[in-house]
Amino acid sequence: MTSAFSKLKNFFTYPAMRGIDMDLPESVSSVSMMIQKKSFLRKIYIKWYTELAASIPMNINGSVLELGSGAGFLKEFVPGLITSEILKIPGVDIIMDGHSLPFANSSLRAIVMVDVFHHLPCVESFLSEAGRCVKSGGVIAMVEPWCTTWSRFVYKYLHHEPFLPETNEWSFPAGGALSSANSALPWIVFKRDRDVFMNTFRQWEIKGISLHTPFSYLISGGLSMRSFLPARFYGVCSNIEKSLKPWRNQLSMFATIILVRKGSYPQ
């Protein structure tokens, strides 16, 4: 079964994306081309970016950091956004590691990211660092893969990244900067081990977890595969997905997760 799905996946993969090394900085250009070229996929990103921008508090001062900006275009939605990446990529403001943030205590009002949290080898280090840098009332806002009945099948057979919902660990061996991952990690930390998270990181409150995107990302082809429908059908797909909201716990592939910083960091 795995072999059959691998052959099918290879058939639908863009030739230019076959065998690409995602850990090379120049690969980001190929990914950027996919996002810009595939209008259906771009519409999905616009929806995600709009939601993330709306989650950023406007009643407090401070900078907004995007972790793992890569080939995205969130800066179009968040004025003054500080973009960052772990690899040296043209156009990114800061080259940095999410486990050691180069910002002063309580200097940020938000950290935002798309498909980055599950690439962090030690999320505990990141959450501690974010707790130091984000001021009271600030947020971490992210869009991440999520674990449901449907997504377990998709991420296991059709996705290139590791998907390990059964692991007891919140970490994984550091490897390629962009290829090493556990796509189940956001679900593990904020759903399965929610009580552990709340007891360990008392400075953070889970404001909300919104499940969404059961099939439109698949239809778009994601970052490496061909789109199955032209962009003009995005509205129809989006409306169908809205009608499936009662079954979001079984069908969703992604979640928008909002954490709010409580209290203040000891100076």
C-alpha cells in the first residue's frame, strides 16, 4: 500500500520539485515559485495570513516576529513584521534559531508562524524563550498540521515529513534545518499532552485552537504537487469546507493555535 501511494505521489509531483533538497537555501526559491504560481495555494495562504494578522494584539506596543518566514509573504499583511529564518535566505531580516531568540525581555507583542512549530527539535526551549521575549498580553499565533482520523491517513501516506503521533517525546533528533520534523508535534503538545503543557508553561494560556482545511490544501497540491483544480474553484471548496465544520474534529488537516502570554517576565 505504501509503495502504491509513493508511486502515485511521484506521478503528481512537479518535476522541478522531485528530489529537491529542502535543507538548501536555494530550495526556498523553488518553494516561493510554487506559492506564487499556484493561485489556489496562494488563496489558502492569504486566508491563513489574514487570521494570523487578526490575532495580533493592537492594544500593546512591541515588535512582531515571524519565525521561519521562508518563501512566504506574511509581511504583506503585518506592517513592520520582522521576518526570520534559520538559513541564509535573501530578503529575510534576521538569520536566527528559534531556540535562542535575539530579543530583549518583554520586547515582542507577537510571534507568528506557519508550518514551523513542528520543525523545532526542542519545542520546550522555544516556548521558554518565547515566554521571555513576549510581553504580557502578547501572543504566539501559528498554523500547524493537526491530527484527526482523516489527517492521520494523509500525513502517513501522502506527506513527505515524519508523522509520529504515538511518540512520548516533545523533541526529535536535530537534522536538516527544514526537513527534520514531526508533523504530529502541535497536536501532541497542545491536545494530547495539554495538561503537561499547562503545568510546565504556566506563563502561557491556550486562547484557542481552531481546526480547519480538511481538503483544500490537498486540492492545491501543497508546496510540491500539481494543483488538482484551478483557482476559480477555491470559493466553492471553501464553502464546502465550511459545511463540514460539524465534523472538523474528524476531518481537519490543520489548526490555528493561539497562545496568550500571562503575567510578566522577571527582570
